[in-house]
Amino acid sequence: MQGVVYEKNGVKVTAFEVDHATAKPALGYRVDYGGRSVMVSGDTPVSENLIRSRKGPTF
């Protein structure tokens, strides 16, 4: 489930697992474009996987 889910025209979207007690599996997403990135993780607590995903591609 984790890994690059979309890559085209310089846009890369990477999915990563997050801790969401009421939904399993739950995913967050990192979008990279033009040397910048944004992450969307919803209402999840901080976790090692969330921190690792923010630092760069690890999948």
C-alpha cells in the first residue's frame, strides 16, 4: 500500500500508512512538485512513519 501511487509531468504522489484508530488501513499522502512538497494525513497522531515520510522518499 505504501509507495509512489502517481508520477507524471514532474508531480509525484506517495502514499504512506498512518495511525487512524477507526480506519485500517489508513493512508496519508505526500505530493512533490518543483522541489517542494505538501503532506496530507488527516486526523492522525504523530508516528514514526509520518515523520519518516516527511523527510523524503523512503519507499
